[in-house]
Amino acid sequence: MTHPRLPRNTRTKPVRLGYAIEKADKLELERIAAKGGVSAAVFVELMIRNLPLTAEGLPEWMPTSSNEELPISPD
């Protein structure tokens, strides 16, 4: 299913994201975007612009102390 895209030349300095993520997470991102009627790229932009941040500039859900860690294995 295709979703509305931004008009051509809307972005002033577009770049492609080159991050490797789990396939299931990519599919979930696309599912959520589709449910909202936008492309995955527009969804990521909206998510970044509306992410609630702490006073330190981190997402509210991200641990801030060194003894709290996210359950992600470093490469």
C-alpha cells in the first residue's frame, strides 16, 4: 500500500538513513506509519519532532545513570 508523500523539493537537505535495524522493528515502523496514513520517512520525522525530552535532552524513557542500561547489545 502506498501512502501520501511530501511534494517534490519539500525537503531542503534530504538524506537517507543507513541504519541496520531488526526486520520486525522496520515492519512495525511501517505498520504504524501506514495506520497514520503517512510514509515511514514522514513518520520518523514526526516522531523526532514530537519526542518528549528530559531537561538533559534525552527521550523520557531513556535511562540517564550509568547503572541503568537499555537492553541493546553493542555491535
